[in-house]
Amino acid sequence: GVDRLDIPPLRLVDGPLGVRDGEATAFPATIALGATWDPSLARRLGAAVASEARRKDHHVLLAPGLNVIRVPTCGRNFEYLSEEPLVSGRVGAAYIEGVESTGVAATAKHFVANNQERDRDEVDVVVDERTLREVYLPPFRTAVEAGVSTVMTAYNRVNGRHMSEHRE
């Protein structure tokens, strides 16, 4: 926060599996939520996690993870919803609606193509335009259309540039 401008601090908390702040509810892995294909359940789960975040005085929940599961050994697959972009988008959008209904901001992450474990902070994912637009981007587009408050960029590069530096 900025005291002289009377701007309070903004508190963020990791949250795909629940609020990571001391004692908290351990919610099922997000991949299990995706397997239900149930937007109504996703909305309720998002609201439940966000309600706990709000009770702990957090303003932004760093969830959901919307990367498409493509590499079986990715260490974050449990945080993602599905290997199918449409399911990831629809279930993710419902989760976001649930989170945002509580007054907590949701975060669509990790934008984009962050779906392998080896060197995930530095890897350059080389992907053609069609695959990018048909597989990797749709869940994030759906999240933006659902009104997600924030998007977290991934550490990886895509076609030579870090995501936080990508003009395209």
C-alpha cells in the first residue's frame, strides 16, 4: 500500500488447491474438478476457495491454472483442468465467476504454454500459430470473456520471447 495516498495494501495468495496461507481447507486437485465437466460445481468451488481467501484478508486469488495438459510429466498438471481446451475454458470460466462473485479477484495463469516441468522457467516453447490459437489460447480467451480480473504470465518463452515481453 501507499500510506500517503491512503491506498491499502493488495494481498495476493496462491490458490488452485485452496488458500496457501497457514491452516486452510485442502480442496481437491483442480484436475479432478476438470474431470467432472461440471461448471456449476466449478462455480461453487471457486466461491468456496475465494470465501476462505477473503476471510484471511486476501484480495487476489492466484487461480485457476488454465494451461492445457499436454506433457504427462508436467509437475503442475494437478493444478490444471484438462487436456481439452474447451473443457478447460468452460470449467475455468465458471470457477472464475465463483471466485469473483465473492469480491475476490481471480487470476488466469500461467499464460501461456506452460505445461512441462523440465526447465519450465527458461524453456522456449516453439509452437505454430494454429496450435497456439486452437489449443493453448482458448481457455485464456474464455477466462477473459468471463471477466477474469488478472492474468499471470508464465516464466517460459514462447517462440523466443518471455511471455511478459511478448508483444503478440
